[in-house]
Amino acid sequence: MHLEIRQTKDGSNTLYVPELNEHYHSVHGALQESQHVFVKYGLEHALEQKKDLKVLEVGFGTGLNAILTFPYALAKKAFIQYDTLEKHPLAEEVVQQLHYENIILNPELYDYFLKLHKAPWNEPAEVIPYFTLQKMHESLEEFVAPNSYYDVVYFDAFAPEKQPELWSDAMFEKLYKATRPGGILVTYCAKGSFKRSLKAAGYVVEALPGPPGKREMTRGVKPLLPR
């Protein structure tokens, strides 16, 4: 798959896939989007409910969501188990060409960012005592999800029109079963058809303010009691 480095409006870089005419992150700001959607309305919200978290990410991509999650384990002494799915891992030279050290990360955090990318696939790796990473080289369709396990799901797949197979009712039913009662799913998408799929799976759907360039984003909450 051919990839191109593109700078987004907040100065952080993302990747562009010409064959899909799709970017890995918002062109309005890769860093801003990840911090707003997945950290603020996903991770921080979940940490208000409980200290130790199990996170599932659909789409490891550049590793941006993972490295923005990582400091919370240190700052709050919260154990974070971070499981992430990626069917098409990036080559190391592509990761380095993003130059996240210039815009996003301090030198120490950038070292951890590279460590996340160098971690083995398909086995847990303790990055620090409070943060365990497991990169799974498989798609959501292939993933066998444990029941009522994850506190937070970062749904960061390409847009529905680019990867419709990942936005099907069956995929959200799978994720709903994998989410613990009281757990959440967050994504940048706010399409009506997607929200209907979330509701059909059983999530309570919340429309939240979107990151720069988007009016809305979505958070799904799994009820504590069966509906």
C-alpha cells in the first residue's frame, strides 16, 4: 500500500492513502483529533469511573492514540492494558518520517513511542509496570473478542465509505459484547446509519462536540443493566 506524508492544520503529520483517497487522521489536525475524541471523551471519561482500564483500539495505525494514552498510566498510577488491532502495520521508516518528535512528543515520550512500534506482535509487552501493550496483527473481523472485558473501545477505523465491512451491525454487536457494562466506545464518526448500528447493538448513543473541523463525534455507553 502506497503512503504519503501529509501535514495537518495543527502542524502534526498524518498519512494519506491514494488508493483509498483517505487520511489516517483529520486534515484539520491529527493531534487535536486524537486528543479530543479518544483521550478527552474516551480515556479521561473512563478514568473518572475507575482507575485501572482495559482499552481496545480498532486501528493502531501510526500509534498516535496509544502514545497519547500512555502518559496517563504514569501520571495517575493507573494500570492500562492496551490491546490494539492492525491488519496493515506500518514500516519503521514510515513511522520515523512522521517526525512526531518535532511537533507532538518530548524526547522521553518519543523514545516510548518508538518502543511501542518495536514491541512484538501478538503477545503482551510490558512497556512500563503500569502500561501493557498487545498489538494484534489481525482485523476486527478476525478478532475473537472476550465477553464484557474492555472499559474503553477506540473505534478508529477508516471512514464508513472506505471500510464499510468494519462499520456493519455485526461488528458493533461484537464490540458491544466485548465492552463491560458501563464501558464506552468512542469514535470521530457521527453518521446517522452508524448511530443506528450502535443503538441496534445495545449502546446508549451520545452525540458530543466534535474536534476541529467536525460538528459532532459519538460515544456509545453499554448500560450497567441489560436493556
